[in-house]
Amino acid sequence: MTTQQNADGDIEIEIWSDVACPWCYIGKHRFLSALAEFEGRDRVTVVWRSYQLSPDTPAGQRRSELDALVESKGMAPEQVRQMFGHVAQTAAEEGLRLDFGTVIAANTFDAHRLIHIASDNRDAVVEALFRAHFAEGAVIDDRAVLVDIAARAGLDADTVRAELESGAGADAVRADLDAARALQVSAVPFFVANRRIAVSGAQPKDVFLQLLAQASADDQVRAT
């Protein structure tokens, strides 16, 4: 990894994730739970980075996640259902509802564009996208649906619609994907502190607290 130090001494946590990744949803909440307990949380800036687990998923196909995984992974339907059950139970322990019976497989490129378009409202939009995809059966590769999600997250619908139609945010998404390849990110969620310390996966809260503590200590060492 390349070294990156914030000029103001803050801790920057970059999170590569995909809004169609249930473990990213779980990892997000575990990380934020850790951040809420971290004494130096006021010095932490969270930056959402784009990642696509299934970039070849056709947009607009509107297939169930079950059918898509059966075909793409070659798994038996019952095996997929058991996997869904395990993930849903883990999510429930974090207070999250995942209804895999309604989840629609989607190409997430435009959803990631929306996150970049959202600017200062990114946190709200990321959460809204996860909830829409996993709990509401929303088709998150439909731009009209994305506009509705954005509006419910506090963005102006007309502005978002125009931005999505113009192609805004596409270069930022591609830059995130290129950075992920440069950092050899092969699975998400992937958390990086100041481009120096990394944690992969939806780790327990204590692991994220350790990441934050190590990043703070590392920052202090480099500042001396």
C-alpha cells in the first residue's frame, strides 16, 4: 500500500464495499458501532469507496438473488437458501433485517454513482441503498428507483435524476475500482486507515476498535 497522511492529522477510514453485499451491510454497522465508542471519533473521516462483486450482472434483468446465485455459482437452491438463512441471522444480531426472499440481483454501478453524487449525504444514501436492496426488494439498477431512494435520503429528486442521466459520478466509481485493484482488494468489505493499516471482512466490533486505536497511534508516531 502507498502511504497517505492527512494534512490535518485526522484519521481517514476508506471503506470499499458493494451495496449488494450483505456482509458489507453487516460490516458497516459493526464498524460504526466501534466508531461510536472510539474516544478519537471526532478525528475520524469515513470515505465510502466503490466495489462491484458482480460487475457483469446485466442491469434491468430483475432476477431474484436466489436464481442469480444458483446460475452463477452452480449451487443448489437449498444450499443457497441455507446460506441466506445464516447471513440473515447474523444480520439480525446486529439489528438488521435481510429479506432474501425479495432481494433482486442488480448491477450496482449506478448505485455507486449515486453515492458519489450524494456528496455530503453519502452516509445516508449508503444506508438507504443497503436497506432498499436487502429489506425492501428495491431494484437498485433502475434509475427511477435510485432517484426515489435518494429523495427519501434527503436529496433533491430532480437534481439526482439529471445527474444520473448525465453520467455524473462514473469516473469517480472507476477511480475507486482502479484503487481497489492497486491495493489488491479481492473481497469486501475492506477497511483502510490512512492507506497504511487494513482490515478485511465484517469483523467483530473489537477488531474495528483495534484498527482505530492502531491508526491513532500510528498517526501520532508519524506526527512526532
